[in-house]
Amino acid sequence: MELYPLHVFLTVATEKSFSRAAEKLHKTQPGISLALQRLEAQLGEKLIDRTGKELILTDAGRAVLEYARRFENLSAELQNSLAELRDNSAGRLSIGANESTALYLLQHIERYRRLYPKVKVQIRRSLSSKIPSELLDGNLELGVVSYDPRDERLISKIIYTDSLAFVVSPQHRLAGRAEVSITELGLETFIAHNVLSPYRDVVLREFQQHKVPLNMDIEMPTVETIRRLVQKNLGVAFLPRMCVEQEIQADTICAVKVAELHVERKVRLLHPSRRGLSYAANAFLEVVG
């Protein structure tokens, strides 16, 4: 059912006059009459008793009038809701990120929330390798990863450049060193992240090229647990520097440069190239710059 004939009927019933309704709606009186006739034909009921001089609603007309008012109110609510979405005073934003890449979003989310406090922001923890497919399937609007997906269906924007840091406990034998050679690490116990990533592959390849054993005797599921074990001097690790920056500043973890190993970590914000974004998502892209 079209809403316009209901709007015409509501106006006629409220004004109690075809001519006044036509004037209010900026339509001709014959046009108003035709719209009502179509509505009556569609409903199979007479809505207005036209036998007398005064405009009188039939029983069916009074019932339809009540629903016409509800539709009018819903239409107004819909327009208000859309207006709120357009000016970002409402809406929802979903972003996929893994444990470490979520950290790179904090500064942007802080600015975004200051600008648009009524938009609900949901950061969904996802495997980094799954985020491109979730974006393409429509399960996420935006995604953050630390590698280039190389997919023309996705737009990729670098939002942060970090590096992998070799970290040890303050009690570790290498803690006072500014730099070490990769050949000095052959006897160390490495605490590894048991999530596949291109950076893990880079580290493995460098150790292999230098013919240095990489003893990954401990594997943990999160950056947080790896950091704590390093602090307890139960092993050493390669971690994204941003994830340990506060601990480095507080001297609860020491970062030591490995001469042969410098790995940049580029964090990218992804979104589909062939699908429109919500007002909330577009506003976030503007905040990120």
C-alpha cells in the first residue's frame, strides 16, 4: 500500500474539507478526490459518506483514520531517525580487529567519541586473517589488519607504522645492552604468539638465513600473556612495540635492538570498495584522515 493516499485521506479527514485539503497539500481538488477513490478501491471500503453536505467518515473511514495517524507518526519518526544518522547523532559502527591491532584504534576512537558521542562503537575481536572475508560478506563495516590483503575489492589505508620490538625482562642478561646480534639469540627461550602472522614468518626466515636456532619452547594465545611471562624472565619475545611501549617507559620491560632484524609493522584500515558505507563509518574515515 502506498502511503501518499493515506496522507491525503488523513488531511481530508482532519480539515473536514476536500478544498482545504487540496490547498494544504498544494494539489487540485480533483486530484485529491482521485487519490481517495484509489484508496477506497484498494481497501474495498467506502471511507467517506458523500451523501450529505458535511464530510462524514464511515465506520471503515474511522478505523483507517486511526491507522493513517499511526503511519504519519511512524513516517515522522523515520525521517527523524534518518536525520540523526546523517548528522551522526545516532547509529552504530562495527570494526573488526585482533588483540594487538585494536590498540592502534584507541586514539582514533577517543577523537571519534568526542565528536559523535551518540554513535555506538563496537570493536569485534576477529582473527586478522578472517577480517577481509568478513568485510566482503557484510559482517563488518571496517577492519584493521597489520598486512596488505592485496584485494581490489578492498580499500586499504595505512593508519599507523609500528615495528617489532625484541623485549626482555630487566633481570635478563641482555637487558643492559643497546644492541645485540641475531647470532647471540640462539640459546634464548622465545615466547611465541601462536597466531599465524606475516611478521612471525619474517622472524623465522631471518633466523633461518643466519643459521641461528629459534627456540620457541613456549607459545601463548595473547600478547598480554606473552608480555607477563617476559616480565617474569621466563623467556624473550618479539612483540609490536606499541603493545609494550608503556612497559618500556616504566622500565618493567627492556627493548633491545637486534642488528640484523628491523621489521616495520604497517597497520591498515580496510573497507569494501564496491559497497556504500554508513554515515557513522564515513565519519570515522574522516576522523582517521
